[in-house]
Amino acid sequence: MPQRSDPQRLSDLLELSQTLGATLNLRSALQRVLATLEESHGTLSGVIVLREGDTEALTVEAASGSGVQAQRARYRVGEGIVGRVVQSGRPVIVPQVSREPLFLDRSGAFRRSGRAEMSYLCVPVRLEHRTVGALGVGLPYEPQRHYEQEAKFLAVVASMVGQAVRVQRLVEAERRRLLDENTKLRRELHERYELHNLVGSSRSMQAVYEQVAQVAPLATTVLIRGESGTGKELVAHAIHHGSPRANKPLVKVSCAALPESLIESELFGYEPGAFTDARSQKKGRFELASGGTIFLDEIGELSPQTQVKLLRVLQEREIERLGGVQPVKVNVRVVAATNKDLEQAVKDGGFREDLYYRLNVYSIYLPPLRERRTDIPLLADHFVEKHAAAHGKEVRRIATSAIDMLMSYHWPGNVRELENCIERAVVVCDGGAIHAHHLPPTLQTAEVSGTLPRQSLREALDAYEKDLVQDALKSARGNRARAARLLHTTERILGYAVRKHRIDPARFR
């Protein structure tokens, strides 16, 4: 190694620092470090080994001057010069390798050099006060060489290598964490939107489950129909997560929420210069969903111009970005939803007939909540559990009087309205059960609920007393003595209330 001045050494260290910081590929960076030492300092060979975790094995991460033989060489802690350096954490200087029995020459560097003699310097690579590897180089033998200066220079290089190892391990740990988190979130998302998570046991919902299970594994375009709030988006999720595309994106687009001036650029993207603010290329939702599913909610709100472009996507499976001239192929499954009467919209000229037939390949109808009243208790219990956990409340059930009110209401907002009512009831409830007075006024003032306004105080108290007695008998499965204990009263007083309100305890058994 020719003697180099301090400015030259600083220049070399700067180059090595830039080399190590230019890439996250550690092996490639370490290989270039050895190449730089060979070019600038005349090293005959070089090797960088790193410890495999907490084991005794040492892996060759980079080697120079020895061909593939060095990459195949294996070391253990304490074995040879490299192993001794890792074990002790101290540098080793060998002025003449021919006189050093610890020099194993497993890489064949000395033999390949063709020299009668060679010097060898090996310094530790440290990470957070722990030796994790070693850097060794072979030098032409020179009797007057200043080995201490060379060793100090290599120690600085080894310190830089240690920092590169640290960065690489942090990046790798973060990558593994993100992969684990991504896997966990995907699993939770899949579990959340699996078919069995759709709530309802009515015949109409059983038919929906059968249709979803039938169409989900296919690539067929699906049109989900039903009133607002019936759960069309949940069905779209179930279709996607039950398909072979489950590991690919599900991109959701609300056609009603996007302004007409923006919907084309959002769906199909644009090229630079397509309009005033288009400074760079932007991919549309169809490209972002490539390989997966795109959910077009409120499809009936699309403008006639956008309908034409959507028809081409369904026919040709390709799009054109705004301002673009080249079509872009997209592999995407289309699931659409609407609460409109598309047949009437076609007759009125507001929706293209050819697009209607392209979308209506497989239709799923979601019934409104008033047509499946037997599902209301199941849905209500589901929402109680969900929102009680979300708000940290101890609410566990719904009283009979509250169930009666829920069953009597006509639910114009469908399942969404029911969930909002239950969430409000959970928030205002101060006990373990939701009673009638916890429900929103829109339900309480309904004629069928028995809570009409302008009722007398006696009538209101009687209604509340009846509610409490029924709830206690339900909890006690019709056992009067146990129900009386729950209400902190006597069985005689409870019996009086039962007769007064004409309650049949047998119905609660």
C-alpha cells in the first residue's frame, strides 16, 4: 500500500463514505469498498466477514482479489486471523504471512498473488460496542511499511462499514415490521369482510349469501342494487375478499361524491399538460386497481360522457388517460352499486342501455330493513357489541321494550340508520342494558312505541315500571323470585306489578 498524505486519505474516506451511503444493498456497497481500496491503495486482496446473528459462524459478505473461492470460504469465531479479530475485538497485523501459522489463506489470496511474501492487516467491525465482523486486506510486503498508520486508516473504514451494517439492519428490521403489519392488516381486513360477517338470517339475506358465494370466485362484473344504507359496500368487500384477487387492491369510487369535472381524471388519470394544473402524470383509479377490484358506488350518477368511456373499459379492458394518445390495458374486476331504478333511467334517456347490459351481468339485490325485520335483533346486538367496545362502555344487551320499538319502526335509512341509533343509545346508556328511553326521539315518539307525547305522569311511570318488570323477568327466565331480587323488591310487590300490567312470566322461560 503506497504511503498517502493526510489530504489523500481524507479524500479516500469521503469516497468510501459516499459509496456506503449510495445504496441500501449492503453486499454491493461492501464489494465496492474493497474495489476502492484495491484501486486507491494497491491492496492485493480484501475480505469483509460478518457474524451470523448470535452464532459462531462468520459469513463472507464481500471479497476481492481471490475470485469465487473467497466467497465460498467459511470461518468461525476464534478460527484463523479473521476469527481471532472477531473474538477479541482487536486488530491483528501480520507483517509476513509466510511466518504466521494462524494465516489460513482459505481464499487463496496469497497463492494467487504469485508473491514470495505478503503482509496482512485485519481490523474489527463494531456495532454498538459489539464486534460483529472483520475487515482484512492483503498488502505487498515492504519492510519499512508503517503498519500502525495503515491499521488506523482501516479502523476508520471498518467503523464506516459498521455504521452501514447498522443502517442496513435497521432498514431490514423496519421492512420486516412493515411486512408483518401489512400481513396482519390484510388478515384483519379479510376476516372483517368475510361473508360470514354479514349479519342476518332472514330468507332474503340467505339468498344474498348464496349469490355472493357463487359469484365471488369468478371475474364476472357484478351490479349490487338496493336502497341507501342497506350495506352494498359490505357486499362489495365480501365479493372482493372471497375472490382470487383478495391480495390485490380494492379501490372504491363514489360516483356521486366526485364533481363531474373531476370524475374522468380520477377514474382514468391524466398526462402532463392535459389541463392547466396537470404538471405530471397521474394514474387513475382503474390503473390503481389493476389486478384487483374497483367498486363504483352510485353508478347511476355518472354523466353521459363518462358512461361512454366506462363502456369502453368494460368492452376493451383498456383506458385512455386525459391528454393521452396510447391506450393502457387494465386487468380489473368491476363491481358497481346503485340505489336508482336503472331500467327507468334507461327509458328516460339518463343511462345508456348498452352500459346497463354490460353492468347487469350478475345482479344482487339487497332488501331494505323493513322487509327483513327478523334480522333487526341480530343487527342491533351486533352494533351494541361493536360500539360498546369502541366507546369503552359496559353495555351488553337490549331490553325487551327497546327491541319492540326497534321492530316497530319503519327504518327509512335502513341498516345505516339502525347502527346510528344503536351507537347513540350506547353513548347515553349509563347501565348494562339499553332501554326504550335511551333510543332517539324519532323512535320514542312513534305511535307504535307506546310513548306518544302529552301522556300523563302516571302513564309514563306505568310504562317504565312495565319495562323494568319485563326486563327483570327476561333476565330471570320467568322466575318471579329471582326477578324480584334483581329489582331489589319483594316477590309480593312484583306479583302485584305482573297482575297490574297483565304480564305473562311464562313467555320469558
